[in-house]
Amino acid sequence: MRHVTQSLGSYISSFLTHKFGIHKEKVTVEAYTDVGLILVSLKQTYYVANPISRQCVEIPPLPRLPRRADIYNPSGLATRIENGVVLGYKVVLMKDTTDTDDISLLIYSSETGLWSFNTVQSPYLLKRVAWFNPVSLNGNLYWLCYNNYRDHLVVSHNLYATGTESDQCRVIEFPHLENDVYFRRAFTTSQGSLMYMKIINEEKDDGSLGLKLCVWRLKSGKWEIVSEISPACIKSGLDYFPLAIKPFDANKMYLWSEMHKCLVSTNLLKGKFRRHKKLECSSDGRILSFAGDWSPFEHLFNPCFSRFALPHWLHRIPSSPPTDKLRMRIRLRKRAT
């Protein structure tokens, strides 16, 4: 096992400088995965990379779109894992649409080496799906969306589903929608599950209102509450912003303290809060780091955001079958020799 000594942001910045040099500023990190692989783009070219090992694979060019007016945005990266080994990945672009009950995807599969179009059906009419920044977990992508009533929902699709499920998506409501006005919430992943964190209103025994930090786990398409604490230090919904839950310990949560401008951790079993310096070694030898300057108020009107952590293991990017152009290059190279 390899212990990392930098934050994910530091690894990505160093990798982009190493790989793209003077073009670094034109490169966009489009998506992250739960196994540490990232999707980056430079103009119309996409790459799947491991920023720690610096392994990088260029994705074949996009196919010609059925209609020139169609806009497909880079959305997510899903992986297929068996026995802890990454066997394949899929690059996902989503068509920009509104007021629809289907979602149009353009998908590249590492196992076929080809792009394909796929339309997945939603059981409900969706006003809009946020194509950017989905959570990638166990071959699924989870997007934020909302319906015509402005209710925020989660829409998910298993990129490795077979049969009738291959063209279906699932729509999941958030718990406590009535507490949805000013309080930040966040997705994260921990121990192989999708986790949802939110600070909500709580009516006390004396009739007054307080605040409660709640954590849910998605299980079989439904949210189950796993933690509820009422820390005395949370005075308003803007004091603390949930960021992530430790990937290997679902009882450890990280938040941003707006008052102290620092990273804060809490044990959900004990309810104790602890402030961390910019760089600090945790008890198990891993590193806690908050990279760069960030203000939650810049994102106050974004109803949900997600954070990713470095994985436990260093995964290699699986190879793809050679494309027709690559086969031609190989043939020409053999003839030349």
C-alpha cells in the first residue's frame, strides 16, 4: 500500500503541468471517480488519467453528432471494478435538454474502444438535469436534477446495467425537502455507499428551533438515516458547511468552518468538533489538507456539491482495443520496419 503525502488538488496540478506544460491553463478537469481516476479535456480531446501515477490515456475523437445543433457536455466517468481491480471505464457526455423524461448520453467504453449514443428513460418529467459534477460510485453516476415543482432530486444510471435496466434511470427524492431553504447539503461517498449530509431545522422540547446535522446513506434506492447530532457550536445554517465523510470510516465527517476559515472534523458517534491546520497528519498516517482559497458563499445558491478523496489503492487504467486508425498506424509501422 502507498501512503500519499499531498492533497488530491496538489497531485492534479502537478500532473497537469507534467502532461500538458504550457497548455495547462486550457485544460479542464471534468470528472472524478471513487477510485481516483479523473477525466480531463483539452479543447475537444478527452483524457482519462491517474494523477498520482501520472498514467494518462487519450480517448478517441468524438463521433459525428446526428444533429449539429445538439450540445453534449462532458459529464462523468464511471468504472467497473471486480475484486478491487479496475476492469473498465466509461466516459459520459450528456445532451443539454430541458423539460424531458429522457436523458441522451454519448458514451465511450474502454472495453470496446468505441463511442455510442444511448437514451435512458426517466419515470418522471424532469425540468433540468445538472450534467456537471455527478458522483461516480460502483459503475453508477448520480446527478442533481429538479422537477417542475422546483423540488431537487437525484437521478442515477448504472452504466454497466444489462437488459431493460440499461436504458432506465432512477429518480430519488431527498429527505427533509421542507427544510430546504438556506441550509447547505452535500454528497459524498464512504465505504462503498452514497452519503448525503445536511444541516436541518430541529424543534426542541421547549418549542424553540435549533439545528441538527444529519447524515443519510442510500440503500436499495432509499435514504436511511445513519446519524443525527445537534452540536452546540452550530448556531446558524451558515456556520458550518458539510464537505465529505472519510472514505474508509463513515463515522468521521469533514466540514468547512466559515467562522474559523479552516477544515473541521467531527466524530459522528461522539459529536466532538476539531479544527485542523492547513496541513496535518491524521492518526492513521494519512494527510488532511484543504487546497487553495475557497469561500462557501461563492456557491451559496448551488443546492448541492460533492467532494472527492484519494482512494485507498493506486489503480491502473485498463487498456482499450485499438481503433481503426491505431491499427492502420501499427500496420504502416510494421511495413516500414
